Amino acid sequence: MENVYTVKIYGYEITLYSTETEEYTRKIAAAVEEKIKEQTDANPSASLTKASILALMELYDQLIKLQVGADNMRLQLKDYLDDTTKAIAERDEARRTAEKLRDELLALKIDLSNK
């Protein structure tokens, strides 16, 4: 269900429609406002539009880097799972071989004791 929230970002009231909680929505609005403030502090002559665009670019840069990091972690996890699956298969094969060799050894011992 979509909720309607009004938040204030840099003096502008903005109505948002979101499926997120009000607390989360306000947290995002506060983070956006903080990024815009960082840009206006760093560039006092920049217009609000320019500061907003620079803030958006910075946030998008962070998002893309996080997505790349998450993709890399997914690949690593897949590799670890593949390695684990292979190791389990090898372990199971080694157990079957050991059991077969144990049976052969027992059969040889029995054969030797019968002679």
C-alpha cells in the first residue's frame, strides 16, 4: 500500500508517495538534504539546482560503486559455493574409495587367514 508523506528538503515541501515507512522516507529526505548542504557549503556560489545535481551525482556514484561491490561479492560467493560443492563431491568419492579399499583389505585378510 502506498503512503503519502510530506517532507521538507532545503526549504521545499515535497509530497512523496512511497511503500516505505515514514521513518525511512524521512531518513532518506534528511540524507538528501545533507548532501545538498555539503555541496552548497563547498560551492557557496552554486545555485540550488547545481548543488542538487552535484549531490545527485555524488549519491549515484556511491550507488554504482556499491552495486559493483555487491556484484563482486555475489561472484565470490558463487565461486565459494562451487568450490564447496566440488570439495563435498570429492570428499564423498574419497569416502567411497576408502570403504571399497577397506572391504578389499578385509577380504584379503580373510583369504590369508583361510590359507
